[in-house]
Amino acid sequence: NGYTKNVQLMNPGYFDHSHFDLVAIPKHDGIMKATNIVQFIGAPHTISRKVLHEASERWENSVNHILHPRITVLLGGSTLRRKFTAQMATELGRHVNNLAKDKNGGLMISTSRRTELHVQNAFMREITVPYELFVWGPEKDNPYIGFLGLADSIIVTGESVSMCSEACATRASVFIYAPSALITKKHARLHDELYEGGYASPLMGALKEMGRKRLNSADDIAKIIRKKLM
């Protein structure tokens, strides 16, 4: 009776956007604008303040040996178009180790399903400060969200839209490692949006605390759906 509404999250691909009442697409996709298209920064996810708080409480005892400031490192890997090399991993590992060492802090490190063993090994060879390492595996109890919630700063590799977006949902200062050989134009557009919005900074020198608003595109999309369609 005219009450049903079709909402498409992310690029509908084969289907034309005109088939939907509302299409929510990331800005960095570079899709043309239309009256039924809304754009958002990053990627929607399930990480909220409540989820972060509960995960932090659960995993706090596991990282008691990590002194503040605690730096969470989200280590990604190669994509279809770009190779995450051992040289990149060595460079990143050396840099984050020096950052933690200079501040007498420690690291909470999480790999992803794309992190190849030689990348992980090259990174870990540079680590001499206290750390907690989670090596991704579907059968394991995953502290990823706990590492996000317990971090004072987060360093994330920039080839992952999801990890960048989830890091920016936390209270921590976020820094993106984005060597040009790893990053596509689409990823670069996302990084620029995060920098311009004050959600993150490029990983360059020292880690500076930054006051910022949290990014939660899922909430933003829900508000738009309520406003436009209900």
C-alpha cells in the first residue's frame, strides 16, 4: 500500500540507484549525486560506545602489563591492487616501537585476515617494547574491539576502509599509515576526508593527542532514514 521503502547500503553495483528509495554510499566511492543518494564518510560498522566499554572491561586484565600510553596497532595486508611488503612492515614496526619507547608505553597489536606471515614477522622483529599480540584466526577469541577501547592512540594501516572507520569510532587519537605504494586513489580520498573532518591524522612524526568527535556512519545513516522515509 505504498508503505514499503527500499534502502540500499553501499554501491548497488549492477542495479541502478533509481530502483531504491534511498541509497547510502561512501563519499570516497565517487558516485554521482542524485536526490535519493546520501553520502557518508568511511564505512558503517557495529562499534558503539557501549560495545567499546564492554570490550574494554572484558580485556583489561589481559593488557595490565602494557603501560600507558597504550598504542593499538591495526596491521592489515595486501589488497587486490596493492602489495603490503615486508619493507613497509619493517618501516612501520620500527616507527611504532620508537614512538612507544620514547613515551615508556606499550603496544596492543592486532593482525587481520589479510596479514601475511612474512609481513607479520617483519613487523614483529622491530618490536622491543612491552606488547600484546593477537594473530587473526576465525576460531580465536578476538580482543580487537577491546584493543580499540583501551587505546590511548591508534595506528591503522590505510588500505582498510573498515579498520580506519572503526578506529575513528573510539576516544583515541587515530593515525593512518599510508605509503603511496599501498594506497589507491579511493583510499586516499577517504584519508583526506578523515583528515579534513578532524577524525584522524597521517602517521608522520610524534603522536600528538587530538581532541576530536567520533565517527559513526551507521548512526548517521539511521538518522537520515528516519528523517527521509519515516
